[in-house]
Amino acid sequence: MTVAPGGAGIGKCTEEKKAVVAAEDEVAPAAVDAPDGPAPAKSRAGRNLPAAIAVGASLGILVILVVVFVPKLWYVVVAVSFAVATWEVSKRLRDGGRHVALVPLLVGGQAVIWSGWPWGTTGILVAFVTTVLVMMIWKLLSQGRSAAPINYLQDLAASVLVLAWLPLLAAFGTLMVLQPHGSARVLTLMIVVVCSDVGGYAAGVLFGKHPMVPAISPKKSWEGMAGSLVFGTVGAVLIVHYLVDAAWWVGAVLGPVLVICGTLGDLVESQIKRDLKIKDMGTLLPGHGGIMDRLDSLLPSAFVVWAVLSALL
């Protein structure tokens, strides 16, 4: 009578040991399959930070070399970059069911960018309007004479959006290189945008607690925006004064306007990507996404720098 309880206890212990061994067997394969090396370092923004820094630095050096030593080659750099960016955005739109007029968009986009060289803003405007008219006819005829219209308005609107968003704004970035102190103006655009990005990233990582527009960009914070304003404005004052040889107050005007417009440009692309349910516009640049993912804040900023410096200098 005294043995039975002990035997039950022994049986219970045996069952518990078997359960432990079985659990260890389930865990073991996961340990074997674990990668040998550490995972790539990622920032709080979810990017591969070393790759992002390497790509960003390489692009920055390329821009500086071109703008300083061969300024007119800046047109080629911008034209090629925006041909790729237009292709990226058009593909994402097509995947989302919006079929842009790709051929006139690519050809007309180049016309918008290059027309500024001989004819200035008038050439840019004429090329833009002409391309819009061609896209209207292109989408009309591409559906066939006997077919009922399918998403004509939606596709045409998407085509005009891409034309205005990419080549039109980019044209003002190329137009600056033809003005007095042209190289300095382009470098002002690039450097102030970098200052804004660095300030926003640092302040956001260190102090970011209050989301700015969580429904569109959850990781953008008001603290990051404040950092962008401080760094961007200080950078604009210094760069405009020492590089463009203009009064400090010109930079004080340029800095905040550029930062605000650049941030809005970033948010616009984020909203479009959320609408399309994608993370990036492309995959060409490791750690960044596509070409377009690096141009979102530069596009409105290019127009701002051109407009402010043209008006105040």
C-alpha cells in the first residue's frame, strides 16, 4: 500500500522529464538554423544604416564633383536620375491599377528638364503644357475608337501628377546652375537639405516622443521637426553667407521655408506610398529604397531654393 504513491510519483517525474526532452528537441533546430554572424545594423527608421550611409556619401561626393568641376553636367545627372525615378513611380502606380501615359511622360519629362537651358522658365512651362496635351491625346487613343473609356480620368490625373511632381520641380533644380553663383546655389540646396535631415534624425532619435502625423508617417515627430528647423536654418545662414556671398538674413528666410516644404514633400510621398500599400518606390539604392525615395524632400526644396534666391539676390 505504501509503494503505490511512490510509483505514481516516479511515473509523474518520468513524464515530466520526457516533456522537457521533447521541448529541448523542438528548440534545438532553431538554434542550429540561426545565422552565424550578426544581423545588419539597422536604424530606428528600419533601414540598413551602414548601407544607407555609404550610398548617401557616394551620391553626395558625386554631386559635389559634378557641380563644382563640370556644372553643365548637372543637367545630365538630373535628367538620368529623373528618368529612372519616373519609371519607378510609374511602375508602382501601374501595380496599383493606375496606368500612366508612360511614353509621353518619359519623353515630355526630359523636354521639361532640358527646355530650361535655352529658354528658361518659359521653355519649362511650354514643355510642361505640351506634354499634358500629348498625354491627354495618348490616353484617349490608346483605349481604341470602339472601346468604352476605362479609368481615363484616373490614369490621366496620375500622369499629370507624376509630370508635375518629378520633371517640373526637378527643372528648377537644373535651372539654378545657369544663374550667377549657380554651383553655389545647387550646393546650397544639397547641403541645407542634408543639415535638415541630420538635425531631424538626431532630434527624432534622441527626443522624439510626439508623433507629427502618425497616420501617414508614424516615426516623424515634432521634436524631429524642431531639430530640422534648427539645423536647416543654421546651415542655410552659414552656406548662403559664405558660399553664395549673400546677406545672412537671406539664409534665415530660406532655411525655415526649405525645411517646411521639404518635410511636406516627404509626407506627400509617404501618403502616396501608403495609398499604394508599398514601403519604397524602388530597390536600386541599398538602405534607401529607390531613386525616388531619395528625392522626395529635394523636389519641393529645389523650387524653394530657386524661388527664394531668385527673388532676394
